[in-house]
Amino acid sequence: MLVVVRAWIACGAIILSGCAARVEPTLTVVAAAPDARLIPVFVATTRVPDARSPATFTTGRAREVSYARYVVSVPPGHKAGEIEASQTARPDPAKSFAIVDATRLDETSFYRQVLKAKEAGKPISRLGVFVHGYNYTFEESLFRRAQLAVDSHFGGPAFVFAWPSAASPTAYAADRDASTLSRDGLAKTLERLTDDPALRVSVFSHSLGSGLTMEALRDLRLTGRGRTVDRLEQVVFAAPDIDVDLFVEQLETVGQLKSPLVVLTSKDDGALSFSSALAGGRLRVGNTDVEDPKVQSGARRFNVSVIDISQLNKADGVGHGRYAAMAALYPKLRSQLNARSSIASKAGAFVFNLARDEIRPIASAR
């Protein structure tokens, strides 16, 4: 019986990973290929630095935040929503994502370079911070951030907060603990980034990374650093792996944000369904039903925009990584997102309509 239980847990953990091809842990620096897109990626991480490499980080948990800058090469034939991963230790930048530059930095130099970054030849005015989810290698977090930047055409430098995921489908509990242990590091990072009130900082987090982000926001509010929370331009949670009751309690402490908190959900997210099973059937925020009147009223009460993205393709087979495809639709949705009548300025329940490439409110939520 014990063997059967262990096998069930292992199989479920693989489902929970929501990953198809693995981006192998390699940080071999190669020369850029002609016509490849080069994306500078700044990284703040609570992973332990790898003593064998000047810019690699391990799965070890560090108490202090470390910093690095990378340049990620995106191949000319890149397909939106995907990471063209190399199957060899030395990637071919003409066919796969690759690192063409890597530099570890001290804290002062790191933030100086971030703030000196250019956008269309001018000093940056906005910055998007990506907080990755469960079962990520360090390299995957870099490549996913570059993919989101390329597909969304979001201006400004790319930024990643990388916490020490064990990068194993059977290490869900370890990842959950590691993400929580990183809340002080993320809080510190957001505090530094929002020091300049002219810089518009947004946060985009996935899965367990959303739980980490919410804990960091709560910590900032409870420790008298609420100015950081108030200065955030936008916070987006994609498939958040957070207990619904815990989420409500966190929202009560964090309070209303500058713009409604955006939550991307899917009722058929297989990874979150298994996470719910592990939690004794407790519902996760990322697979709530936007048709539920309780969800609709709760969204309005707490200034949250809940968007069902179930119509997007299950690229990973379980629907946990749909957000990656959403990035490619950002240029089409930009005018709607910037309109005063859109989710950017309203709380409530919404659904993404793939046929029309639009986000529409649920009728009963108007």
C-alpha cells in the first residue's frame, strides 16, 4: 500500500510540474547568432552562488540576495509562447535560447546599472519584475523572462527575482518552503526598485511565485514599508498556487493596490487541481470559477480583477503555463488594457475571449 501511495504522489508531482521540455542547467556563454534578439536580463536571487562559475547559481538557499546581469539570445525562428531549449551543453543560438553574456555584480553596481538602462535610447520609465513558479531551474527563469519580454514587446529591461527552486517535480514541498523563505529578499528588492518614484514597477508572478509575492507585500505593509506597495504600478498573479482563505487574509493586510490586482485563472488547471488534492481539497486561487457569485463579489470587495484564460491553449498539457501564451497577445490587448473601462482600472470577474482577442466582463459582475 505504501508503494502505491508513493507512486501516486510521484505521478501527481509530475503533473503538478506542468513542464514539458526541460531547460537543462547550463550557463555556457556563447557568441550571438546573426538576427537573434538580445534581451538584457537583470537578476536578483536568493540562490547560493556557484563557486565553480562566476555567474551561475545553485539550488541552495541563501539568506542574502545576490545579483547578476545576463544577455539572453532569442533565436531568429522563435515561436511565441515557447522556449526553444537546447538539448546539448553548448547551445546553438541560431536554434535555441542561449546566454551570450553573464556578469555577477555587487548590490550597488547592480542597481546603478538597472537605473541606467535605456529604453529606445532614453532612461527607463518602467520595469517589469518576473517571479517564477515551482520546478524551475535558474536558467529557465532567465529564458522565460526573455520569452515574455520578446513576445509582449514590453519596453524596458527585463528583471527576474529567482528563488531557490529545487527544479524537481517531486520537490513541491521543498519549493513551497523555499519560496516562503525568500519573502524578505523579494521585499528588499521591491523596496530598492521603488526608491525612485519616477520608475513605474510592475510585478508578474507565477504559481508558487505568487504566494511568495503576496507574502512579500504583506511583510512590507506590516513592517511600515507600505510606501513600496503603494508605488507598484501593477501586480499580476498567473495561476497563483495560494489557498483561497489565506489569500483573503493576506488581502486584508496588504490592502488595495494602486491598480486592481490581476489574477489569471483556469478551472481546468491540472497542476493546481493536484495541489488542491495535496492540501486536503482546499481550493487554490488559480483555479477559481469566475462564474461563481462569491468570486465576483470578493473580487470587487478586495479590488481584484479575476480573468479566466481557459480558452488559451494548454501548451504544457495541464494548463498551468497558459500565461506564457498570453504575452504574445499583449500588443493586441494594449489599447484595451490602457482604457479606463478595462481591467487595468476595474475590479471584478472577466473572461478572455480567444476568438476576438479581448477581455470581457462576466455579465453578472457588471
